[in-house]
Amino acid sequence: MTAYNVVRMRVKPGRVDDYLAAHEEIGIASFPGLRSVAIARTGERDFCFIGQWDDMEALAAARPAMIATLDRVRDFLEDLGGELGVTDPVSGEAVLEREREMA
């Protein structure tokens, strides 16, 4: 069953371009089971990374590589406060998915 991970983060002032460029350099083919990636801008310096995975097993197996990716951008991120650190991650299996039918 399709799984998703969503990671909320805030980029330090003046580092947004660096943050996005670092993600563009990472090939999703290096993450087996990763179907797609999106980064949504939710504020001036706030972003959510959204990954779509084949299943929770693929997502779980990729955690070491995801941590290595985070390590590449960690210096660009601000602490979110509230003992969260620089990210606020969640993940789980899809319970409802819909796509618009294209004509």
C-alpha cells in the first residue's frame, strides 16, 4: 500500500536557494521504492518535503539514506523549537488516494 512521508522544516534566512539546489542534486533513483518527491513552500522560509513510496517497508528501508540527505541540508535549517530540532517528520500508509481523471 502506498506510503507517504512529510517533513516540515524552516530554512535559515538567505539559504532558501541553497536548500532547494541541494535537493535538486539528489537523484530519487538512489532511493528504491520512492515514487515521487514534492517540496511545498508553506511560508516565506517554511517548507514541507513530501515523498510518495511504494509501501512502508520501502520507506523504512530508506531511513538511513534520508538521514544522510538531511545531513546535507542540516546547516541550512533553523531549529523549529519545542524540542523538535530542525525537522518535524511524519509518515504513514495512504488510507485514501484520488486522482483527477484527465480527458
